[in-house]
Amino acid sequence: MILNIVDLPGDSLEYETLFEAARAIKGVPGMTCELGVRRGGGSKVIIEGCISNDDHWRTHICVDPYGNIDYPRGDEGEIIHQDYHNQMRNDCLKNIYAMYQDWPVNVLFFVMEDVEFFKRFGDGVPVYNEHKQIINQYALVHFDGPHASHILYPEIDFFKTRVQSGAMFVFDDILEYNHDKVEEYLLNDNWQLVKKGQRKASYKKL
């Protein structure tokens, strides 16, 4: 079921890696999550990957502060400004909820930095569907926020304690920082490389 009623463009390549990871998590408990949502293209791929595999009614978490704030890129301390402004936020919120309003998925959007999300939801995310449930497990995380090692390690540390066997991590723009060290960190923690290209790499929790 692919329904393009609005546009949720991505700004990267190799989205098939993310799609395959979303299909791979069927039966693995937990939410899906994208850190760094921009216009919603990555979240679109995750949601449609799950649903194409009859993996229905997962909660998908979007985390992005927007606001045109400083954006760290790379391991050399570069700070840039992208076009991640609040009008982009408004467009993404409008479009992503319009696209999936009748689909078997529960999308929750948190307009905040990853560190703020971690502080406020370290004990789980409240999800309301007939009854209240606190979910503190993740089946797939797409790391597409600031591409710098010193930011990625705390993100990994947060999520790796909240996954079960079969969970997937996908990293974007792996050439912008020292991803080899990040990969070594994962492999030493019982993760397995699934696929690596020029832009994205995916890993499975053993």
C-alpha cells in the first residue's frame, strides 16, 4: 500500500537500506524512531517499509527541533546553518499526518533536540490507544540528526539499552564523520553489520 497524496521528500540516497531495515523488524517489539526528520522522507520510508510487510500499528517517533539552530557537522567541529527552519517543521507536520491519517501506524512528533527527548522520555513514551501504555523499547532507529561522532555516541548509548535481539540501527551520511569507529563500537557490543553503502549503513542487534 503506497499512497502518495502529499510529498515527503528525502535529502539523502540509499533509502533502500532503510526500507529493508524496516521490513526486517517484523516481530521485534518496540517503536520505530527517526532522529533528524527534516521534510519527512526517512520517516515515510520507515512507515511504508513496515506496512509493506504487514507490520501494522507500530508507534513511529519523529524527533527534530527545527528552529534554524546551529547544526554540528563532521568531527572537525564545523557548525553550519541548514534550512531546517520552523516553516519546514510546519510543512512536515501537516504533510506527514495528512499522508498517514488512515494508515495502520501511530505517528508521534517531538519537536525537540535528541538530548531533550532523552531527558524527558528516558522512562518511556506514553502511547494512548484505547488505553495508556508506556513504551520504552525500540525496534528501529534511524540516526539522521547531526552527523558527528561526539553526538552519535550518546544517541547510541540511549537506544542500545532499549532494544531486543533483531532490532535495527541505520546511520545516514556515514562519510561525514569517522563512522569506522562508530561501527567498531557497535560490533564490540554484539551488533552485526547488515549493509553498508556510500551514504547509509545498517546494523542488527544479535
